[in-house]
Amino acid sequence: MENPFIFGKVITGDYFLDREKEQERLKQNINSGVNSMLVSPRRWGKSSLVRQVSDSMQNEDSSVKFCFIDMFNIRKEEDFYAQLVTAVLKAASEKWEIWMDDAKQFLKGLIPRFNMGSDPLNDFSVTLDWKEVKNNPDEILNLPETLSINKKIRIVVCIDEFQNLSFFDEPLEFQKILRAHWQLHQKAVYILLGSRRHILTDLFNNPSLPFYRFGDLIMLEKIPIEFWPLFISERFDSTGKEISDHLAAKTAGLLENHPYYIQYLAHEIWSITEKKVTEEVIAIAASNLLDHNNYLFQMQTDNLPNTQVAFLKALCEGVTSFTSMDTMKKYDLGSVSNIRRIKEALIQKEIIDIFQGNPGFLDPLYKLWFLKNFSY
């Protein structure tokens, strides 16, 4: 029997939970030609939300076309341009012959080269001469708008991990080039997604940076706890297994309402449950998750200086006033300025973030592991 819980991949359809307000907000933005910037920590469901909106809108209106670019592995401008061209051409049509015709017609000054494998629909890509692109990127950056106008469609360009622009050789100049073109587009719409909140908040809210107020800034939150018990119970019921409302709520709360980890834990609970979930089953499943991730968490912790480990110990134990004399002495954190540096370092490493003014673990499973192994 197939496990009714999915984690580690984009989730849509029956596996997708809630986000109705966020879906409606994105749809309204797209229909109104408003760009969106969607920000949240990793694994909170940004990509799944956009894919759900994409599936819904494209089913309702064939003139809306979505394309997706993941910048996780993009470190150079030329790679970005090539992926943008490939994604936009494929979004505008479903036939590779038309992709080639469109490229020749609308990228006249660049002479693109086409790469196709045995399955052109899936193995199609475009290669560009970097010198030509660098001298004149206009045709590429305007391609979403050009195709939208010529084909009477609306292309929605979705760019994940947008903060990775910072890895480019001249990131600020590149941002200026993007903004100069995209702010003029009336038909094409852009959704910029990212997980480094401290970087992206500055990128979109700093008046001195090019993408200041580029569109509607959406700070995605966790799915409210009240939505999870019914979702978990129904998924169990659909496979002939049973979990009480109380234990379903406990499953969600154990990992602090984190979408990825709730699905991960529920997946494990379902796997080891014969008919009915018990407290013991949940405890075993949670222990299994810690065992599965032990090596990863150990490696992550081994690379931390002693002061950062001590800060995390204090955080696990509910400390909120890190600069009090008692706290600094108990955990050997050093001076107030050193505590500030510790926080900044842990944020840069994406181990903690600031939530409602207070530091907190980004990964609730890592927090459980840390409590188990490092708590006083």
C-alpha cells in the first residue's frame, strides 16, 4: 500500500494542505500583473505553493503559462541566461519545433544553439554565446514579455532561491540590469522565491537596492496548527489505519508545526503502524527520524565553535535573555558583542533565525537531536 504522506519533494493536489489565502493572493497578483516576492525558510512549502497555484491557474485558463527556474546550482550569469531562455521557450509552447522557431525569431541577435536528447520535450536546452549575451542581454531579459505579447498569453516566471544572485561576480550590477528590464513588463509576471530571509528582506526592502518594492512581498508563515490534525487523520483513514485527533495533533506539535517534518514524521508513523497509532508508535517514529539524521546533525555540530554550541544549549533550554550576567556566565558566552557575533554566525549558517524578535531553531528535528545530545 502506498504511503499517504509525502516529503522531500514538491507537493500538490490531495497532498497539499491549506494555504488558501496565499493561493488567492498570488492568483490576484498574477491576474493583475503584479510581481510577487515569496520568502520563508527552507522546507516551509514555498515551491509547493507556487506549483499548486500554477496547476490551478493553468487548468482554468490556458493563456496563463508558468515557467520555473531553480537557482540553487546557478553561480554564473551566463548559466542564468541560458536557463531563462530554455524555461521561457518551453512555457510558451508544447512543441520543440516551435521553441526553435521562437528562438530564431525573437533572439535574432544572439544565434542560439539548440541541444536535444532522445526525448526533445524533456531534453531540450539552449546554449548561448556569452560574449554576445553580455554585450546585449536585452532580447533574453525581454523574452517573457515579447512572447506574452506576440502569443497573447501571460508568462509567469518563477525563480527559486533568488538570493543566489549574490554568488555572481557583480551581483549588484546584475540586479540593476534585471530590474531595468522587468519593471517595464506589462504582460509577463515574476515570482521571486527565496529562503535566506535576512538577505531577501534587505534585498526587497532596502531603498538603495535595485529590487526595492519590486512587487508584493509575502513572508510565508507555517501552516496553522489547527489544519494539521484533520489532514493527518484523513490520510490515515484513507488507507484503513487509524490515528486519534489527539495523537494527530501531537504529531504536528512535536516538530513545531513544520510542514516538511510533519509529513516526514507522519510518513514514518504510518510505515510502522499496523492498524492504530499509539503514543509508543509516535515515540519510536520520532526516535527513528533522529537516528536517520544523526550523522548529518553530528557533522553539522562538529563544525561549530564551542561558543555557538553553548548558545544553542541555552536556546534549547528556553533562555531568552542572552545578555544577562547569569546566562553569560553559565554558558560561557563572553561579552555582549560576542553574543551578537554568535547570533549572526548561526543565522548565516541557517541554523537559527529571528522569529518575532527572538532567536529560534530553523530545523525542529535538529533541535530535538540537540536537546537529546547536548542539554545540561
